[in-house]
Amino acid sequence: MEHLSGIAVFVEAAEAGGFSAAAARMNLSRSAVGKTIARLEHRLGIRLFHRTTRAQSLTEEGQLFYESCQKALGEIRTAEALLESGRQEIRGRLRISMPVLFGRQCVAPLFRDLLRRHPHLELDLSFNDRVVDLLDDGFDLAIRNNVLGNDSGLMTRVIAEQHMTVCASPAYLAARGAPPTVADLVDHEAVVYCRGGQQRPWSFPGEGSAEDTILPKTRLRLDDLAAIADAAAEGLGLAWLPCWLVRERVQHGELVRVLTDRPGLVFKVHAVWPRTRHLLPKLRVAIDALAAGLPRIME
């Protein structure tokens, strides 16, 4: 901390235009200001001010040092303001985008609880499977699954993991049997996710960072995960779905997980927001609530 000694006095003298004006602003004697800056100059090994009997002005080195010190003090003041705001009530409005089914089942309950804890917080929740442009569409925060793009204008934080599993109804398994290996999936009927005419392959962790990918045969393609779970529960085939989505159906015996000896693929769940130097308290509390609550809901 001794290296910070005198910085505030130096900045005040530079901004005030002299030692006397700085002394008056800081309620110090002119002599105290002069001695503080002299000690700082001695430590730095440079002259910060040109001195005459009537005035002081920054040297070239002093001007460069002042600009750096001004930025540093600004950062400190901003940090103090953020801490102070953190002690105050969370208030304000947030616009948040999230996938429809995942948002409705996993995210929205956490935000409803957040509103109960912070009565001056306002949330506008948008459920949309489209990847929104946060800046153009005016969102403060988005929840996204899987791989992110390389947008330098965004900040991200991993807030949970989404584990995938293969499952089927007891009736289907009684009639067709359970696939003993991933390779045997091609011999089974499947209910698959298809969007924009593109069928999503089923992926499983392979050797190292590689993935084993299967494109199962199907007669039923849907673009809604809940509808896929419904069809699988009715015996129309195997389905590859998030564990959080089928957990209750498995507990009630409507679906049975297969290939349980083979780890399922894991997708990262991200919070994404426009790049900013300091995270607003209302945004921080929303992201922290997701990071604390989602892993429990999705396990």
C-alpha cells in the first residue's frame, strides 16, 4: 500500500492546477502537499511538476503519470460504488431470453423465486428457441445451451451442465429389447429432433475429445423435445433427451433409461450478456441465482 501513498494528493494537485488549490480542496497545508509530492517524485525518480515561486505545472512525465493515476483512481471509485450498490436493494428491470422448454421448466422457477426475494426487481422473460442478438434485440441476458460463437461483444459464464440420455417405454423394450451398445442403436426405431429439415444426430463421448455419432433410423421427426418424450412414452421408439426432461417420467415408470453403463454427452449451459466493464448488481444477482439453482434442477 505504501506505493499508493501520495497518488491521491498528486492527482488533486494536477487537477487543481497547483499545490495551494489542492491543499484547500483536501484541507491540508500547502507545505504538506509539497512534501507529499516531493516524496513521490523521489520514489519514482522523476520530476512530476515544474515549480516556480507562483505556480506549478505538470512535466511531460508528470502528465503521462497523471493520466494513468486518474484511470486507476477511477477504477477504485467505481469498485467502491459497486460495493455500495450491492449493499442496497436490488432494483430495476432485466430483459432475458431463453429456450422455450428449458426456460419454462428449469429457468423460470428460479426467476420467480428471485422476484419473491427482491421486490423491486422487474423481469421480462422471453421464451424463444431462436438465438437472439442481445444488442440488436435489446436483451440484458440470454441463456444458451451447447457451443457458443466467438462474439467478442459478449461475456459468458457456465452456469450448469445438461446431461443427455437414451430412453424408451417399457412396452417398446419388451417388444424390441434394449440396445446393448451404442452401435446397436441403428437397429432400433427412434423418435428424433429435426429442425429446419436437419435431423440432429445422437452423440456420445468417445476416445479423448472425440464423439461417437449415430444417425438413427426414424419415421417420426419432431422439433419439440416434450413431444418427443410423449411419443417415446407411447412406445414409438427410442429417444435421446436431456435427463432433466425425462426424470419424472423415469421415476413414474413411463420411460426407462438404456445404455446406462455408457456416459451420456454433456452440454454446457451458458449465461450470456453484453460485454461490460462492471456487472450491474441486478444482473449479477440473476446470474448467481441461475448458477446456484440450475445444477440442482438438472442433475
